[in-house]
Amino acid sequence: MAHPRSLVAPWSRLAASSLARRHPETPRIALLPLQSLRTAATKSKDKDKKKRKPRNTFVQYDLKNADQFSLIDAMHYIRAFEVGRNPSSSKYEMHIRLRSLKNGPVIRNRLRLPHPVKTDVRICVIAPPDSKHAAEARAAGASLVGEEEVFNQVKEGVIEFDRCICHTESLQKLNKAGLGRVLGPKGLMPSVKTGTVVTNVGATVKNMTGGSEYREKLGVIRMAIGQLGFTPEEMQNNIKTFMEILKKDIAQMSDRISKEIHEVVLSSTNSPGFTLNGEYKGPDSIPPKELSGPF
């Protein structure tokens, strides 16, 4: 007769095999290949981002297929948009689009046009109130003249002027007043670099009232070039003077950065812009005399 221990071993093998059949092992999900695919996709995206460099120039459109107009034709269409308005209230505006870098230096200047554009510019002059400089400023058309009076108004937040110049004798008082935090962000703080700290106050005020200021912003220079009552000849003289001075400004900056004129657009206060082709009149243009009178 067999020993009981010899029978236990076969039964244990049968129990283990039956349990294995009843409860098969569940297959495990392979996560590694999926994770590797995800990391590969993210790596490819990162490579694409690295390849795309940020644009350092402004977007310029091709003008080959764009409609371009002569000065007479552009003025003709613009005046049609301004019918019924006072010729002295609306103004012609020039828009010069430049090919330039985004983070480069900008062009900024002031000029006096052959036919000044009358604007209601309020000028503040910081000078001793009882001095001859203050008298010259008032005679030239300054709206606000003084020192302590101006300082107190600015500190109280009352800024009722569009331009601010300072006489050299009052520069030290201006710096002590600490108005840079208020006037600086508004572009009204007088400084030697911008030519607003002067010795001849009267002449400077006259140039500001009859002069025009322009500054490049986002690759575009905008400036009022005339009033709607101007004749085509007056507009031509103003545009020619403006373009000559602007080209000189660009030539002076050629050592630091390259700037080129891409497009010249003429518009008005209530009209769209018309790209100019550089010609005074076209073959089908109306006579200039018809643009010289009232609407």
C-alpha cells in the first residue's frame, strides 16, 4: 500500500493545473510603446517651433497688382468723400510705409511746410513769467506761460497743452519739480535731444504753430500734409518738401539701420487711403483748376 505522502504530490499538481485553467493570466497593456509615440510627437513639435524664427520686419504687401493713383486723381476721389464739409476743418494726411526692422531706431523730425497746415496746437512755455522770454512766447501764440503755475497745474493733473518747451534758464527748476513721471509718458517732457529746451522761445513757438511734426510708429509715418482747400500745386509743393526731408532722415540712419520707402498713401479725415504712383496727373485726370475752388 502506497504511503499517503506519495499521493499528496500528484493531487497538488492537479489542483495547481486546474486553478491555472480556471483563472488564466490577464494580458498586461504595453504602455511603453504609447509613451514613446507621445514623446516622439512632442519632440517633433518642439523641433518645428525651433525652426520658426520670429519675424523681425513688418509685413509688406506687393504693390504690383494694387491700384495706384496720381496726385490729381487721388485728390479728386478724396474730395468726393468730403462733400458738404468745411474745407478748413478736414485735412489731407500722408502715410509713408517703410521697409524697416521692428526693433530698430525710429525716424522723428519736425519741418515747416511751404504751405503750413493750420492746427489748433496749444503750446506751453516754461519760462520766468515776468521775463522778456515770457513776453515773446505770449506774442508768438503760446497758450500757457510760467513756472510755478505750470508746475502746480501738472501736479494736479491739469494738462491743457499739446506741446511743451522750456527756456534754458528754467530747466533747473523744471528738473527739481519732478514732472518727468507725468509729462514723460505723454511725450511732453522738454529735453535737449528733442529740441524743446531752447534759448529763443519766440521763434520756437512760431515754428511749432506753423510747423508739422512726424514720427515713425510700427513702420509707418503719418503727418497732416494739407487742408482740403489747398490747390493741387500747393499739395505738390508740400509733398515734395516732406519727401525730400524724409529721404535725408533715412540717409542719415543708413549707417545704423536700413530703411526704404515702400508705399506712399494719401487720405483725408473722412476718406480711405489712395496709393500714389509719384505722378502729378494722369492721362484722364481732370484739370487742376477744378480742384482749386469750393466743393
